[in-house]
Amino acid sequence: MALTSVSSSGPVPEYPLGIGSPMPVQREPLRWTDYALTILLHAGLLTALYSACYCFGLLDYLPEQARLLNWDGNNFYSIAVNDYPTDSKLGTNAFFPLFPYWWRLTGLDAVGISILNAIWAWVGAGVLALTFGLTRRQLLLLLALPSLLFTMVPYGEGLFFFFGALLLRGLHRQQVALVLLGLAGCCLARSAGTTFLPAYLFAELLTWDRRKSFGRQLGELLAGILAVVAAVVLVMWLQYRRHGDALAFYNVHSLWGHKFHLPETLLNDSAGINVLWLDLAALVVVVVALVACLALGVRWLLGLGKAHTDAPRLSKAVLFSLGYAVGAGYFIVFYQNPDIVGLSRYIFASPFFFVILAWAWQYQQTQPRLWLGVLTACVLVATLVGWPWYFDNFMPLEATWYFVLFTLYCLAFLFIGKADFRWYRELSVGLYGINLLALVYMLNLFLEGVWIN
Amino acid sequence: MTGGDEYTMQFNRSWKDLGSPRKLRLNAWALLPHGRLKLNLVVSVSRNDSTLYWNSISLPGVIKHYNQWVPVHKLLVLPAGLVPTDKVTMYLWKSGGMVDAIYLDDLRLDKLS
């Protein structure tokens, strides 16, 4: 199925990627049970690998109550138990209420809610796979992204992922109710409103159809904006009733130094060399998304005065995902610089990367040299962190080797989607294995209390 | 450096004593007990009370082998317009994390140009 707009009233799209599919087209569309079994397989492999590594002494910590409450987990727990604090200056105000209130409702401990979070995310991944017709191999690869560890701990990412998946399905199928539910759910789960609004406007404007009713389209657009605003206003009210400061979540970010400033030095990562590669990979996604958004935006502007054509347009879900990636990158690079820690959490622990990658797999059927663009983006981000001379604690040759591996890692995601690449099966299995190992390693770091964001 | 210290003692030299460098390589050997801390090796240049240059390397960021000596290095480019009396300072800054002893040895600033 092409990632072009699909109407809910039109024919149900075929689930495989369709003509020009990067993978051999399935004889029959995969059903939800196929995806459920794939997710169960992944859950089993993840559990087996973690427990085996722990048994062999390669990992030191099990996901226990106290260890799962590290970092933001403790803040969410505090809101779940005590509600928002009465002091508007406390960092707890930066966290959004959907997850902690849901946690309180379930009455589960940190282990139980972490499992439930993972299930939310996995169900969301299943929804995406069903919506965009991913193959089992593609789904497995995406499920093993290391940053998805944040959906397996007491953080808001699990619910964010689930509602994000509903949003993307709604955008792709043009089901307004799902879009509104997804927008509101995401904006109650995480501080996403400022990223979502531009992305939503971008997606709606670029798919504006002059053949359809102007009033209806405007109504849907305004309804989406209202859903985001209503969610943010609800958060403001929940905090206001506790301490009288409706903008506490915003002010806390200011106290943390998250204010706009242009980068003046090389970018770095406060989580260190073992997380940097993931944040840089996310930055590559941001660069690619930025170029895509600019190209699509310019094309849309140039076509404003021209007569409408029936050429298929890109799915709203793809446009929204690209806009989201650019927004997340903008926040990290301009509000948190020079530290890019957390970018991989924004990009890879979200459903939006799933859609961007599905689009890239399809896009390279007509643009087979997409990999050159990704390669260029890899070189650019390497330069931004000091390669080859100023990369901390690395001599130029060592830094070059680091970034060769990094670039191969990034390119591998594309090449498993290339129909003419003979080794895509082996490559995807290898990439899944590497990602799964990185996932358990990162989870172990989190449980140890090491800063990984 | 032990538990409660936020800063180590400082090593000060005038810019002229270092050979009036523009490019420097900071070298050291460090031993960390674990990665659960925020620890930076800082180099700064000051004139009177104003800081003209500040740069650091995060030791837990680059050291992933604990309870053993690990080499650390970083390339520094000082700003133009320094004068011979400007003071180059080097110190360890622990801004958070677990209370444990941290060791640093062979701390050196090598002039490259």
C-alpha cells in the first residue's frame, strides 16, 4: 500500500506496501493475529536474552521496584501517589498527568506498571503494522529499537506511543475521531503540544483538498487544534489548583535552562559515548525529515496557484511524523544545546519514526539514492560533534572508525528495505540482534541508575 | 578527590608559561569507581575576574571501564587575543552523583600550536 492518503469511506487499503514494495509482497495481507504473534515472539526473545545475560553475569540488575523508580520514574511515582506538588518550582511539574493518574488508577507497583507500559507500546506497534502493512521482519526490527526501553519503565512513553499510533492510524485513514483521541492522549501523556501543533498544521495544509468541502476540512483542522489546546489547558488547570501557577510545567523547563539559544559550540551528549550514537542517529532522522519537509513545503507553495491535479499525495501520517521529527530536533538543538541527550527518546521511542521509516522504505523505490542523502546526514552530524579532530577522547582515526560504524548502522535500516539488495534478510536479522542487545544493555544502565536521559 | 568535594585543587599557570598556545591537548589518566556521577575535567582561561574561555570533558561520558586507570584526552582551541598574563586553570568539577573517591594522575596540557 502506498503511503498516500486513504479515505475512511473508500476501499480498505491493502496491507502490504504494494507495487514497488521493498519486500517480497505477502501472498495474503497479514492479519492482526500475525502481528500479535510477532510481538509475542519479540517479547519472548527480549525476556530470554535479558534473563540469560543476567544469569551469565553480563548484566547486573533485574527490573525491581526500587530500580525502576530511577530518574523520571520517581517523579511519575510522586504524582501518582501525592498528586502534583504544592511548590510550583519543583521539577515534578514538568511531567504530564495521563500516565501517573493512570498508574494511580491501576494500583500496580513499578514492575506491574512497567509491564503494562510495554504492552501499551506493543499494541501501538501492532496498530501501526496493521495500518501501514509492515512485514513481520520490519515490525520485529522496529520493536527492538534501543530507545524503546523508555516504554518499558514507569515513564509516560508507553501511553504516548499507544495514543500516537492511534493518531497516525486516524491521520492515514482520515478518521477524525481517532485523530482527536490520539492528539489529546499524546498531549496529556507528554509535553508535546508545541511540537504537535506545527506538525498537525503542516500535515493538514499540505493535504488540503480543494475538491472537498472547505467548511468540513476547516472544521476538522480546528477540531484537532482544539484537542491539543484542551489537553494543555487541562494540564494547566490540574497544576494551577495545586499551587496557583498554571505555567509551572513551562517555567520548570526554563529553570532547567531550556531556553532558546543558537548553538555556539560543538554538540555533545551528557549521557556519554554509549548513548551518543543513538542521539546522533535520531539527529540523522531529524536532518532527513527537515530536508523532506522543506522540499514538500516548497513544492506545495509553488503549486498553490496551479490547477488541482489528481496526483496522489503523501499520507497525513507521514507528513505529521516528518513535522514531529523536525519539531523535536528543533527543541533539542536550540533549547537544550549543546547537549543533545534525549533526542533518541523523542524520535525512536515514538511511533512517528515507524512511519518515517516505512515511508523511506517505499520512497527509495523511486529514489534509489536516498542512501546518499542519509550518508550525507551522517557526515553532517559527525561534524557537529567534532569529528575528526575534536571528538572527545578519540584520536582522528579512532573517531573515523566510530563514525564509519555509526554510518553503517544508520544505512542498514535503509538497506533492509531495498528490494534489489540480496542480503536484506541477513541484514535485518543482524540489525535486530544488535538492537536487541543494545536494548537490554540500555535497560541495564537505566536500572543501575546511570544517566541515559 | 573524595566524597564531599565539589572541586579539586586548581592548577594555575599563566598563558605565557604554557608557551602562549593556541591549540592544546589535555591529557590525563583517570580512575572512576562507576558511571553514576557528574564529573568534568575543566580548563578555563581568565583575566582578572572574567572568564575568557571555558571547556570541559565529561569523564563519565568517555570512561566506561571502572576501577582501572583509563587515558583521557581532549583537544582545545583557545580564543584569539589572549595576553601573556591570562591565567589558565585546570580542575575537576563534580556536580552530582554518588559519593566516592575519584583518582586523577598525569594531568598534562600539551601545546600543539
